[in-house]
Amino acid sequence: MWTTIKNNYKTILTLVGLLLAGIVFAFLFEDYYRQLVRFSFKFFNGDNIQFIGKNFHLFASDIFVISFGLFTSWTFLLLRFSSRPNRLKRTCVTVFIFFAMTISITALDSKRLILECTACDDGIIRLPFNQLTYDKYFIISLTTAIAYLLTTYLLERRRLKKTNETI
């Protein structure tokens, strides 16, 4: 066990560093993510959704922070053996999948809220700022993005294994 750790200490330290960097970045952009979700709710429903009350949110949730830290570590592990052009392409596609999933999930959920609303005044639903489950949208989007990376990693390993067997 010690020889494995000794041989891979750079990778282990990089993973720990990326985990900590992901946690710090999660604190920094969590409010922007919440704004994106609220923008998506309003954009796909016009003026049918209004947010009321004070937007008081002091710290990011534990689930949000830890999930993004783990996402950055997993991304590094899954892209580590890829070539530079593939790494760049897969990173761009992963970011696109993340934002596309966030926007599509929030669009569908906002439509669901409008359709389920029975006590709405003139079809307008008023939501407090903290009623939305931001963490749920975030984790679903991250899971979809990491599933893409995992799939491409497994396909690349299978392809490399076949080429090594034929040689």
C-alpha cells in the first residue's frame, strides 16, 4: 500500500488540491448559479413567476460545496490520460452539458409549478427566494456532466485495450 501511495503521491496531492479548489470556487459562484436558476424560471414563463421576500442567503450549502469539489477531482481523474485536444474538447462539452441540463431542468420544473398552481392569482405564482431546490438542480446537472465524462473515458479505455491486443 505504501508503495502505491509513494508512486502516485503527485496525483493524490493534485486530487486533494483540486478538491479544495473546487470547494473554494463553489463558495464563489454559488450565488451566480442561484441567479441563473431564477433567471431560467422567469425566462421560460414570462411574468407568471415572481420571487418575493428578501433574497437572504449567507453561505453555500454543504451539499453544493462538496459536490462541486468532488466534481473537479473526478474530472481531473477522467481527463488525466486524454490527449490535450481531447481534454479541451471534453471539458467544453462537459461545461455545455452542465449548463444545458440546468436550463432544461429549471424550465421543465417551472412549467410544472405553473401547471400545478391552484391558488394562483391570474396565473401568477409567487415564490420565496429560498423555496427553490437549487442544490437538486446543481447535483443533477453535475451528475449528467460527469456521466458524459465517465462514458467517454470508458469508451477510450476500451478502444486502447483493443488496439493493444491487436499489436
